[in-house]
Amino acid sequence: MRTGGEDALGTVIDRYTGYVGTIVWNIIGSAMSTADAEEVVSEVFYTLWRNADKVRPGSLRGYLASIARSRAKNKLREARIDLYLEDDLLEEPDPSPEKRLGDAERAEYLRAALKLLPPRDRDILVRHYYYYETTAQISQDIGIPRETVKTRLKQGREALRKILFREAV
Amino acid sequence: MDTRVSDIFDFYDGELPELAEGSPIDCGNVKKLVGQLLSGAPSAAKMPTRRKLMKWAVIAAAVLVLFSIAAFAKQAAVIESGEEAISASNAELASMRKAGILKAGLLLTPEDCTYVHDEKLFQLFRDSSELCWVITYNTGKYSGNLVINTVSGKITFLNITAIPDKGEKPWITKNCPPNGLLSWYDNYGDLFDTTMTVDDFCEKLCAYWGFNGYSIAAGDGAALLVNPKGIYNSRTDVNFTGDRAGRTQYIEVNSFCSGAEIMFGFDHSKG
């Protein structure tokens, strides 16, 4: 993109504003204005521009999603707004300092936990906890009752809890 | 203690499902805002007043002081115990796997580590002696040593031997009196991606260590990291440019009767 210049960035913005905008809106839309959300989305593309050489081929969508989440969550923090997703809390045993998982370990354990789930349940977890889609949206999109979505989220959380915290105490 | 599942997903880097797109975000407005960010010009709607600028200057100065204190504190927040050294090493090994340097699923536990000690022996990123932790480990499948810099938290030396899996066919079997028949294995795939060349590996190490280039002093950069023709791959000396310009680092890949081995790091025998 760096070599393609600002035209290339324009093409990326055309193509991905819908995607990035949806993630940002899912996270801050209930508490902030459209102008705030547009500011966050523009920061996402600006970050991409500054780090274009670090984005691996084929990973652009994932990179944008990750920056979108992080920027939108920061925006809420800056405004001291605390928004809870449905069923977002997981009881974690208080780990001793030496057994507290580092970021890299958390990422690995999360991958391991998600691998244990059937693909459809994994998608539901990612849609809710990564994309911040509501259970009602997920239910509508994939055509299953909302209660079933909630049950599958509960099962997914249980699988996560078992793997993430099994060695924490 | 409660953890938010959505925060755990900050670490998610797997496959992403389709997203039903829908938001009031206007692509034209986003382009305008990105244009302002690119030109460095503040948004007209947000042009600060002189009073606001003064306020920001005071805040910036305060933040600078806080950052300086934090930076000092971070510098001081070194690896202080063996447990921290093991935990930091596991995080770095995971980074190395993510960067494609390693494939080995090596995860250290205190029980696996027979020697964990802080040392001041090696010359590391700069030409000075720096503190580090030395760990000797044996997890059953993997054994070896590693050195992790006490301050930077980077692994600066790593040696891993992977024993072959049960039933794995030997690569070479030789009669070695007085020991009789001995077998060598080419299970390098337990350690790293065997399609990597020396150049591929050096580039990844450069990125990991934060160097801005390298040159091969002995060996062929285009050759595979593992030499399929010989059971012993001679040492490849690599000069990394950057903090260690002109100083040799090295990479060594071997096969022993105990399994395949890779070793790389800063040449403490020369440094």
C-alpha cells in the first residue's frame, strides 16, 4: 500500500469502511455519536497507513479488525464509559503472581480453547466477544433462537474457563 | 476476580467469520478525516483555543514527567526471580513461534528447569556486560539452555534438542565402537520449519532482536537452515548490523544420537 500511495489507501477505505465501521459501531454506537465513531474509524485507517509495511499479505482484514476493536475500546475508556456485553464476565481464580498468564500465553490458550469447540459455536463466540454483535443480531444472522445462542455462549465460556484458568492457582 | 471474556478476545488472532455490515459511518467523512490526519492538520472543528493549548502544554509536561518516571520504573522492573525468568521465557518462546523462528512447542515449568540463575557473563545487545538469567531445562521432549536478558526480557541465546518421537525411523545408523550401533535422526521439523533458508531465519531473528540488517560471515544465506546432506551442519556466523555491528552472532544446527538440535545466539566465546 505504501508503494501504491494514497490512492491505494483510498481503495482500502472504500472497501473496508463498512467492515471497520460495523465493529467500531458495535462497540461504541450505543454510547457515542456517529462523528465519534467516524473519528475512530479514520484513526484505524491512519494506523494502517503508518504500519502498512508490517501487515502480512492476506492478513489485512484481521489487522483492521484488531485495530478497530482496540481503538474503539480506548475511546470508551478515555470517556470513562463502561459498557458491558451480555454475559461478559468470567470468574477467574486469583492467580499467584508467578502463575499469572502473560499476553502471549493467553493468546495461545485462547487458540487452544477455541479449537476444542465445534466451528459453529466458535463462530458464535467470535461474533459476540470479538465483533461485539448482540445475541439478537447473531440469532437473526444465523437463524437460530436467541436462547440457543446464549446457551452456546455459556458452553463456550465454560470451555474457555477450563483451559485458561486450569493452571492459574 | 472477574475477567471479561471480550478482553480475553483481545488476544484472538484466528479466523474471522463474516460480519453482517451495518453502521451509520460515512465513507466520505472517513476519507476526509484520514486526509486531515495524513496532512498533520488538526480538524477545523477541533481547532484548539490559546487557553486550551496552554492547558494541553501543562498536561503534556505532566505526562512527560510521568512517562520519565514510568520509563525509569520499567527499566528497574527487571526479571527479579527464577519464576519470573521462566514465565518471561515462555512468553518470548511464544513470540518466537508466532514470528516463525521456532515450531517447537516448548513450554517451561519450574519442575522442568534444573538450573535457573542470574548471571553477568555475556555481552548482549551492546558492547557491555549485561545481566541475564540462564536456564537449563528438560521437558522430556525438549532439552537445552536459554539465556534471557534481565532488562530487555529478550531471549539472547537458545539451544533446543528435540528427541525423536517413538517409532521414528533413524536417518543414519552407524557402528561406533565401543558403543556399537548408534542412530541419528533428522527430526528438525520438531524444532523449526525445515523449508527455511539461513536468510529466512536471519531475517526473522533480526526482527525479533530489533536489528536493522545482517551479513553472513561463513555459510550460504540461500542454503536451507538444515543441510539435508550431512548429519552435522557447520556453524553459520552472522554479523548483525545495529547495536552489535561487527560482532558475531551464530546459528548452529546439529543432529545427535539424542535428536535434532538448533542453537543460536550471541557468541559469548568471542564477546
